[in-house]
Amino acid sequence: MIRLIQRLYLRYFAKKSDLSNFIYRLTGHIPKNIHIYKLAFTHVSAIKANTKQQVAELSNERLEFLGDAVLSSIIAEVLYRKYPLKSEGFLTELRAKIVNRDSLDSLALKLHFDAFIQYRKDRVPNIKNLYGNCFEAFIGALYLDAGYETTKNFIVFRLLGYWIDIEKLSVTDTNFKSKLIEYAQENKVPLPVFELIEERKNGNNKLYVVKVNFNGMSATGTDAVKKKAEQLAAEQVLMLIDKNK
């Protein structure tokens, strides 16, 4: 029976592209619609588009939007179940460590996504961010092609089970506030301004809502610890900076 499956597999992929083979080896799922995966690996710089509609149809930007939402949702569920006694702030911060731009860029390179991405170097100022964006688009394509459960299994058992160490990330102290200040100093722009805008009742405890204003951008963070709320707000601004790049 195993040999029969192997023969059928080889016969199937003899007629398919290297991309199909790559997707199968990576996810365990045989692609049904290879076009959508090709789209996931196509950066806007690689296409000739005259309208926003053409950009949407021919590049991976819409898939990136979808994949970002799917990935965040699945990671949120995993962390919610894994840490039943941890606060919202802890879960939010840990999820951000997993799905931030640097982490996804690094993960995509480890998975060899760079071998398939279509782009023009002369039209991409920051090549590094291509990889994480492509990874999110790939998650969007897998979700549309294979469904939620297959996508969830891929993330939980193949990524979190091998490539991403949640326990290590949970004890890693990431000082987003310091990073934002360093960014301001390096780019010679005014330093971020943090402001406590609200204190909420949360049972017998308080929740602090902190707002940060920086270089025309703003974001808020909420946590039972004021300093953590500042970190969450700073992280959101750093994510905005990454997206704008």
C-alpha cells in the first residue's frame, strides 16, 4: 500500500511544478489550485499594473492581508489554550513576538521561500521585508486552498512544533520602548511621547491604557502593569513602521 502511494505521488508530481512539490513537502497538502500559491509568491514589484484593481488581481497584497488575520487568529487560540492563567497583556505580547516582521522574515528564509518569490530588486527598497510578507500571503493561499483545519495543523504541528519555540519566546524580554527610542535617534526625529490616557477597573485590579505619539503615528497599549502597556503601545508603532516600509 505504501509503495502504491509513493508511485502515485511520483506520478502526480512528475506533471507538476517544483512549487507544487515544495508546498506538499512543507505542508503535507497537495495543492488544488496552484495559481493561488503562485500569486502568494508574486510581489507587486514583479508585475506591470496600471490600476489598483490590477495590483489586487496580480500581486500577493490581498493574500497577505488575509494570511495575517488567519495566522494571528490561530496563534491567539494556541496561546489562549496553552496559558490559561496568563493575562491578556502577556498573550498579546507573546503573539506579537511570534508574528512580528523580523520573526516572519527569518522564518520564511529558513523555509526557503526566497527560492520562489518573484520580485524586481530595483523596485524593492527593503528586500528583507519581502519574505515575511510572502509568508503571510502563503498562509492566506493555504487557507483558501485547503481550509482552516489544514492551515491550523500546518501552523501548530509543523511551525510551532519545529521552527518556533514558544517557551523560549515567552521568557525573552523584548524592550519595544527602547527600540522605538533608538529608531527615533537613528533617524533624527522627535522622541516618542507616552501618555497615560485611562485607568480602568478590572475586578480588584486596574488596567492602564497608554497612548504613544510618534512621528505622525499613534497607538495604544493596555495592561495591568503600566510599563507593559507602554511596551505594547511602542510595539504597535514599530509594527506600523514595518508596514510602511
